[in-house]
Amino acid sequence: MSEEFEIVESTSDKDNYSMIPVAPMKRLEARIEGLEKAGSVPQLQGLISQIIELIRTNQKIINEVIHANLDLRNELAKLPLKIDQMIDEIRDLIKLIESAGREETSAPGPEAMKPIFDQIKNMEEQNKAMMEAIENLNKKIKAGTPVSKILSSYPNMKIKREF
């Protein structure tokens, strides 16, 4: 097996020469060319494209999360003001209920109630008169008074017959 050698001039001294085997250099060049060719393999390019697409999709999701987070922060910032407004409205409602309660607990004066009292007294007198009439009627029925005589005593009374 014969090895090829290349003569290389030394940079430090113009009179010195060195011999370097060419085979290892050619093997390195072949490996570099192989790596360079592997970079253009369609499978590797497809994988790189998928990774880039995944990164883009991930960035879109991150942007949407950031946007949603900002919207949520804005809405949460509005809550204290809305809670304060609701508390004020509840206080107003409680004041309204309290004032309505005070008005109901204070009884109307005797002048306002006089017509009602007069009607109640009138009804009471009518009820007493009806009770007396019913008691008289009951006594007459128990005493054996004929119905025709009882009916003549009370001309406005109507008797309903049940069959």
C-alpha cells in the first residue's frame, strides 16, 4: 500500500519542508462533503420545516395566552369599581326599606281611622240585631210555632227548599 505524501512549505522558515500524508486529509474532506450532503436530505429538511412550524404555532398560542391574560386583567381591574357601585346600591335599598318600615310602624291618626271605626260600629249593631232575630226565630221554632206564622213575621225572609 503506497501512501501519498504532500510536501508542505513551513511558514516559519522558507528553507524547511515537511511531508504530510494525504489520505487522512482526503478522508476528512470526504466526511465534510458527506455532512454537507446530509444537510440537503429531504427528510432532514422536512423535519426542520416541522420544527419551524411547531415553533410558529407555539408562538401563536403564547400570543393568544398573553392577549387573554391582558383582557382578564382589564376585566379584573373593573371589578372593584363595580363592587363599590353594587355596595352603594344595596345601601340605598336598605335605606329605602328602613324608611318604608318607619312609615308603616307609625299608625295613622284617629281622624284617618274614624270612617273605618264608624263602619265597624255600624256592622256590629247590625250583627247584634241579626243575632236577636235569629234567637227569636230559634225560640219560636223550638216552641212549635207553625212555619207559616214565622214566615209572616219576617216578610223579607226567603226559604230555599232542598230536594
